[in-house]
Amino acid sequence: MALDKYGIAKRIARELQDGMYVNLGIGIPTLVANYVPEAITVIFQSENGILGMGPYPAEAEIDPDLINAGKETVTLIKGAALFDSAESFGMIRAGKIDLTVLGAMEVSENGDIANWKIPGKMVKGMGGAMDLVASAKNIIVAMMHTNPKGESKLLPACTLPLTGLRCVKKIVTDLAVLEITPKGFLLKEKAPGVSVEEIKAKTLGRLVCPANVPDMHI
Amino acid sequence: MNKVVSNAQEAIKDIHDGVTIMLGGFGLNGIPENSIAALVQKGIRNLTCISNNAGVDDFGLGLLLQKKQIKKMISSYVGENAEFERQLLQGELEVDLIPQGTLATRIQMAAMGIPAFYTPAGFGTEVAAGKEVRYFNQKPYLMELALHADFAIVKAWKGDALGNLVFRKTTRNFSTSMAKAGTITIAEVEELVPPGEIDPDHVHVAGIYVHRIFQGQQYQKRIEKRTVRMG
């Protein structure tokens, strides 16, 4: 069965390693913070100026002066640090962030990503996404395999305005885990109960399928 | 030296139609509420506003948008404002969307007296149109120019009569760089204290950058997304 957004977040949480500094985008990526294995310490960065972002506050802890990049009220962990936006993007540009997880509207088989604009329809802006994808050492995209119309979001080339070129390393969808390789999307894992045929049918870009594709562990 | 003014009306008294204003804040976090209200009240038009976001429909810069006082917005993310999106798609509003880090650093460069810098953000995208591309260590970068403004308006937690500013939690965001970048910088603060009350070690923006300061009133500090932990 295809995963829901929580399943996608749980699978991405398995990529976390002790000591990582991680930036999570808005949407499914934000959920990853809920599934950090207890044995490891991961520090979450929020690009509006936090290292050491904690969980949402209890009602009594809400502080309007403390939000994350998604404009949500949050808390700070013990040992957190605060800074301004220019410094925050300085640490992003300088490659200090170990892992960036973000959503996408489209990903191409060479790792291009589009996630900020639908011409004539939606103009929300790129926020920090272009800075993050241009400089991050490791980028994982968290998204549904198809759009609400059922069309593949894994394409030979993006059709929407790009956010960044050849930057995505790994994609976790409701159906599969895929890596970007010179030959296209390499199918690494499939959601339990999902067939390789279904993934093939819903992947428009070049898909490389090994003989054996294991189920995801979540 | 007298930087202290009595209120927002006095602080913005020489802001006129057609100027460029930087406004601090991230979403509604740390926005100069009193000054925005005074700009709305004064009815100044044809403004170019530099701000990471455009407020929401009924607060922050959304109030200026509703009255059509803004000619052009320079921002990175405007997704929380339906009126903004409407004006943009109808062609009523000019918009320059800039990657957030590029925006922050363009402002910071103005604050530091550096005319331009190179960043990889936006290479290969429509943001790169018309920009110089230069390679360093085989990697492509776009040249981006420092971003200046006639006025910068920020809101700090505490300030003193000499213009030294201290911010609280995530309200530093764009405000510290903007405060340093403005040709004329106006700071509104929750608490105005005499010189000496702020520990020099704790100053986020040194007074040299700030031209006018006043103690604001009745801060609403609206929360855009009130997210709460269960249990």
C-alpha cells in the first residue's frame, strides 16, 4: 500500500545520523522531526534564524517572538542558538548544513527540482529554497509520486520554472525511494505492497529497476 | 545628539510618495507595527517596499497593499497574502522575487559597504536572467548587487536613546541587516531605555546605524500559525 505523508516522513527519518545539522522545508519535511531515533542527536536549523529548533510549544509556552520558517510557533531545545537571516543563509551557503529535506512539484531524472511557481496560477515565491538547493551537500525530496491529477512528478525534464539544477540526490515518495544517477531514477526501495509495475507506470522519467527491489523499512 | 522621537507619525514625517523602504520582520514576526500603521494613516503612495514577506490580508504590509499604496514589492515569499497574489496576477503590482538568502545578503552587503557579491542560488533558473555568471572552482555563481533603501524601518525589543538595539528570539531575522543598510533608519522598540541600561556585549545593532527611535505602543504580535503540542 502507498505510504501516507507520515510514512514518507518516517522513512526519511531513517536517513538521519547522529550529529547532523538538518534543515526541513515546509509540509511533509516538517514531519520528519517527529521521528528522530532516540539514540541520536540531530540539530534542526530554521532559516529565519534558529539552530536547535524544538517541538511545537504547549499552549502556555507560546511565544509570538519565536517562530520557524513556516511561520509556526515553535520552541528551542536546550543549547539552541539564534541569529539573523543573513548569518543563517551564510551557514547554508558555506555548506554547514548536512541534510536538507524539501518538497517539490517536479523532479527531473538528472536531479533538477521545481517547487516555487506555476506561471499564471500560483506565485508564492521561492523563499529560501533556491539558496538551500544551490548549496546543500545532501538534498532529499519528500513528495507524492503523482500530482492531484494523477500525473507523474518524476519527469525526463521539469516543465515548471526551476528552483535548482542537478541538485537532488534522493527522493522519497508514497510509492518508492529513488536515487538520482547518471542513468536516471534508480529504484532503491518500494513501499510495502506496491508493485514495481505501478512505480514504472507512474514514473515518466527514465527509471532503472534492479532485479530485486526491497520493501522500505519504516 | 537627539534621536528620540515621540511616536511613529513623527518618525516617518519626511517619508513621501515614491520612496524605497525596507521593513524588517519575517512573516508577522518582529514587524514594525506602529510605523506601518502610520504609513497607512498618512496615505503615502507609490512605495517600493523591501520585505521578506508581504504580511497577511489584514495585517502587516497587507494593510498597505489593501490601500494600493505599494507600487513594487521586493520579497522572497508572499504566499500568505491573497490580495498580493491577486494584484500580482492582475498586473497591478510590480514584484521582484528574490531567493531569501540572496535578499538577506544583498541587504547585508549594503550594510557593509560592499557593492556586489557572488552566490550560487538561482543559477540556471529565471532568477539568473540578465545577471553576470562567474565560475569559481568550476562552480557557477551569479553576481548580485547590494540592495539599498531610502528608509529602513525595524522593530526591536529594547533600544536606548543612542539608537543601540537588542532583539528577542527570532525577531532579528532581516531587521538587523536592514537597520544597518538604510540611508535613514527608524527603529521602534517595545522598551526605550536610557544609555547604559543595555549591556554593550548584548547590542545587536550599534547606535551609529539608527537615526530615529521611539517606544511603540500596543503591540499585537499576531501569530500567523499557532501550532501547539498535544498532551
